[in-house]
Amino acid sequence: MKLQKLYSYVRRAMDDYSMVDDGDKIAVGVSGGKDSLALLYALSGLRKFYPKKFDIVALTVNLGFENQDFNLIKDFCKNLDVECKIIDTEIGDIVFHKRKESNPCSLCAKMRKGSLNDVAKKMGCNKVAYAHHRDDMIETMLMSLIYEGRFHCFNPVTYLDRMGLNVIRPMMYVSEMDVIGFANKYNLPVAKNPCPVDGHTKREYIKTLVRQLNRENPNCKDRLFTAVLNGGFD
């Protein structure tokens, strides 16, 4: 996928759901994975010509795993002329050693978001951008359906009243395959996920299930995404 196509998808989401207003300062959650790097790349470019003027900062949560290297993220941000802040935490130790969670993903995600939102607020940001893409939305809807018995997906824009922050998801129209193609084409410095349960989660199971459904029922993913847009939000 070329940069102009990424711009088009992200701008469409921003326009369709009024994600950005003049004067916004947006904290972009950057994990070092392909999705968040692509989002940062897109927003760093769009801020230069989008009709509504906004600024961005990159926030990365250090989970405390010994094998995390943040130099690539820092260099990437420097090349994009984006301020970068590494948030040091002990989340990994709390989740895997102190709490010894049998289902660590939920607690880890909650703590990561909490840390990121706190720092975003302290830095004067009024919005936080997450890199959830089209496939993430489909998978979240199916996980909710299968494991919770309800048809639900996170919203494109969510207001966190306790924090006074809006969460936006500008990558919602971008497929995972397009993100992979973009990352390869533009040599994004993708870092390996340091989490010890990476690839062994319920989400990974659902991801495999969606692939199988789409193979057996061509364009199934398109119809699932349409279902999300038509009725999956609160």
C-alpha cells in the first residue's frame, strides 16, 4: 500500500467520525508494532495539510521486559519530527509475576491504557489515537459475540469522562494486509512483541477463524465489517 492510500483511509475516518478539531494535541500510542508505526507515519504527514490544524506526540509504554529496545522508535519519531516519550512502568512484572494472571491480556491492556492516558493528560493532550484497524474491529466484534453473548465493538470515537480525553481510531478503514504491505514498502522499524503470550491468545484464535471463514466464504470479511459499522457500536 502506498502512502497516499494510507492518507486516504485515515482522512476518511477522521472526516466520517469528526475525530479531529482545530487545536487538538493528540497522543499517539506507539508500541513499536506495524499498526502504531503506520498510524504515526500517517498522522505526522496529515498534520501538515489537513484542513483542521493539530499536533501530535508519540507515547510508548515500557512494560518492563528486559528485551524491549526503544531506540528504533526514538529514531523513527525523530525522523518524523515528532516528540517521543517513553513511559516506564512495571506492568510486565505485576501481570506475570506478582499477580500471575491466567488471562493476562485484559489486565495488561487496562494498565497500559491507564498509564498512557495519565501521561497524555499531563502533557496537555486532549485526544489519544490508537492504531486499531479494520481487522481488529471485526475480531473484537466476534470475540464479544462468542465469549460475551453480545454484538459489540469499540467505537471510532470514545469519550473518557473521568480523564477528559477522547480516544480516536483513525486506522479503522485500513485492513491488516494493507498495513503489512505499507510497513514492508516503507521499511518501518517494526519491533518484535516482547510479551511472553504473544500469539497464544483468544484474539489469535479469532484471527485464525476469520481467515478460515474468508477463505470458505469469499468477501466474508467485508460483510462482517459492514455489520460492525451498521450495528456494532454502543
